[in-house]
Amino acid sequence: MSILSSDNLAALEQQGIELPSWAFGNSGTRFKVFGTPGTPRDPWEKIADAAQVNKYTALAPSVALHIPWDLVDSFSDLRKHAEDLGVTLGTVNSNTFQDDDYKFGALTHEDPTIRQKAIDHHLACIDVMDATGSRDLKIWLAEGSNYPGQADLRGRQDRLQESLQQIYARLGDDQRLVLEYKFFEPAFYHTDVPDWGTSYAQVSSLGDKAMVCLDTGHHAPGTNIEFIVMQLLRLGKLGSFDFNSRFYADDDLIVGAADPFQLFRILFEVVRGGGLNNPDVAFMLDQCHNVEDKIPGQIRSVLNVQEMTARALIVDRDALTAAQKSGDVLAANAVFMDAFYTDVRPALAEWRESRGLAADPMKAYAESGYQQKIAADRVGGVQAGWGA
């Protein structure tokens, strides 16, 4: 008998994890960006690569776009291209962190002309959403200051709210705004949206179509991320996840690589709080593959999320509740640890085969020849990366 019940398998059957288009381009550190053979040269090739992840895992039905990195002449054509490959276009991510005008801020800038430029960029992103059928506009702001006294902290929060209100007013009835937060970097004294509380305060003032995006790498060391997940679910304001892993800062490594137990704890709170397969809570990766191949890196990532979701699903909730209510500390902890240490991989492999998928998606992709084909075919042109 499988360790995964029919109810568990039914829940896993519905799981979808959105892939970031930029994960398939070249990336690196502040010191070097490494190119790799077969890297996509345009959004069309990025989506083709993303479709490979879904082909072997059935876990990645949509691809997020980044504007202007993924600008094309016709987004309706790009949408059809994605659908022909068995995926859809998902979250549209804005970019106000690579233009010289935004050196001292974008939506928070002192200069109303620059603020309006940043607002107009977001309105253009919503135009893209209209063409692609995307629901979510995700905003991450690289805004803040490096030195005490450099900026008016209160004034920047006021200007941010005013800017967000103009963007929010343009959303369609079925569209949402999700505001990401980040502890630090590139600003080191203060960041305009540094934590979930600031994001929550800003989106709560906008309305029901504004939510918080939680990036698992955007917290101070030692932060109890699963507590934040619980609280945002409790408040009905957790709009999306950006899954990745960090060792020191915003490392954007494969999710679960640094602390798989943390990923398990986060997903337990997702299950506990009704966030799993909830259309209001989008699962997405936000990773950059600096030294590893991109497609296998994304396959490994979605499998890690699936495996920890499976472990979270097999937590004996009745036993856990009984131990918690009776104050049996060690018994409650043992329930958690028993589920975490359970190896669900054989059961998932068997289940994949029953669905017509390869038991080992990593191996199946490696043997498919696709990596060798794109390395041979994609010679010439400019490889995609940050800013392309």
C-alpha cells in the first residue's frame, strides 16, 4: 500500500508551480555571468524550455514573464506559442530597477515625472496582462537608501501608496496586484518594502485585489517564515510564493537546497491554512541557475516542492492536535519529524508511472537529447540574461 492516500494523490494531482522565464537565461554573481550552450535567445525559446519542465513533471503549467526582458511584438502570438506547447503565460513581473532614472527610486521617487514614468511602466505591464490572459501583476521594488538622512522615510511610504493606487485603479475585474518585499539589497540602510508587514500595510490600503508575495529568500537570518505564511493565510492576504533557497542573502538557489526542513514546515502551514491548490495562492519559482543547467535545475526545483508537499500531506493531523492539546511537546514534535523523515520518492515515482510520466523526470530529460539539440541549434544571436 502506498504511503500516500488517494486524497493525498488527488491533492498532488492538482498542484501547479509557475516557472520564471528568466530562470532559463544566463545569470551569475556581481562578478561574472556565465554563458552556457543552448541558452534561449528570446522569449519564444525560454517558453519552449519551460515547456520541457512541464512535459516531464506535469507540475509546471505556466510561465511568468518579466517586462521589459520578455518584450515581443505580439503577446497574443506568444500566448498561442505557449498554449501550443502545453503551457500558459502567467504572472507579469514589472522592472523598475535597471533604468538610470530609478537610481533614487521609482514609485517612491521625489520627482513626479520619474514617478509617473514608473507608474506608466506598470500600466503597460497590465496591457501585457490583457493580451496574455495573465491574472497577476507582481511588483518588486529595489528602492531605499544607503545612509541615514539620505531620504524622507515617511514621504517615500506616502508616495508609494499614491503610486500603487494609480496602478491598482487600472486592474481589470479578474486581475490582481501582488507586492513583494525584501529585507535588504540593493539598498542597505532602509528598504521601502522590507518585510511582510510593510507589504501588508500597503496592499491592505488598496483593496481586495491587492495581495502580498512571499519570496522565501527575502528574510533576515533566523526568521520563522512559516509563521509569516500562517499569518498571511489567516489574514487572507497571501497572494503568491516565490520559492527559492538562500544561505546568506538573496541567493536564488534551488528551493529546498539550503534547508529542506524549512520548506517542509512552510508547506505544512500552506496545507494547514488551506493554501494548497487554492486559486488565490499562486506557487512560483524565482531562481537563477548560475552554474547548473537551467532546465534540469527547474525540474529539480519543482520536484523538491512536490516532495515536501507530499510529506506535509502525510502529517498525522489528529495525532498532532491531540499532542498539542495535551501539552505533550515531544509527541507533537515526533509527529512532525516522522512525516519529514518519510521518504515519499518511491511512492511518487510509482504514481508518476501510473499517469504515463517517467518515474525519474531528471533522468528522462537527460536521456531525451533536448539539451544537446538546443546546444546545436541555438548558435548565433545574443543569449538571454538579466536585461535581455
